Amino acid sequence: MRIGYGFDSHEFRSGIPLKIGGVALHHDRGLGGHSDGDVLLHAITDALLGAIAAPDIGALFPPSDAKWKGADSVIFLREALKRVSEAGYNVGNVDASLILSAPKIGPHSAAIRTRVAQLLGVHADCVGLKAKTPEGLNLENAALAHVVVLLEKSPSQRKKRKE
């Protein structure tokens, strides 16, 4: 069993779409970043990579590389999942906290949990998602994500340990 923690933050910017957890949300601004700015998928990716002591998202997909400009964050997540599998682990569950003033996440929570679960290959009840507002912290122009992930040995790896 392994545990990983991931964090990401991005500033809101006008003129770009907003994606959180792989879901497009209607909002007047999106999250800036070298890729699509999906703060939740970035934090999940780093949590997965951290759990297996792999290089982080910035090392694997450096913002200095034009190849990743505007890239879909699902690409990053899939690479992390590939590395997790190669290390002999499966995702057990994910727990995430989003911190942002707007848009309200509640109406989109089920869709985000479902999409994240699909991407991770787990049931939606294995994806926890909470949204908090940054009351009094002067973070109205940003979104932050904190994520914890539990990895479990894959069945084939558990079998090998018993032999």
C-alpha cells in the first residue's frame, strides 16, 4: 500500500475555458497554465506520481516544452497511471479538496467525481470531492486543489509476494 499527496494552484484568466476534473464548467474565466490548467487533474497526477516516488508533473511535462502548451491534462494523468501500473499498483481511492470562490462546485460535484472515477478506473464511491471557499484569504482569483491518493498492490503483485 502507498499513499501520495498532490497540490496544485492556478490563477483565473479571461478568455479561456474552465476545466476541473476533466469536466468543462461554464464560467466567465478559466484557469491559466501552460496546459489546460485543470488544477484537480494536476494535483491527482502529482499524488499518483508521489506515491510511487516518481518525478513530479513539472519534471515529466515541463512548462518550458512547447509540446505541452494547451495540452489536455488527461494526457498527464494517463502517464501517471501507466507508471503506477508498471510499479505494480492500482488506485484504491482518491480524496480531493478544491479551494475556490467561484464557480460553485456543488452542482457539478457528481459529474466531476464520475469523470475522475472513469479516468482512474475506479467506482465513483472511491473518489471523494469537497469544495471550500477561501474566506478571508484573498484568493478570489485562484483555484487550489489538495489531493490524497491510496494505492494498493495489484492482484498479480500480491500473489508474487506470497510465493
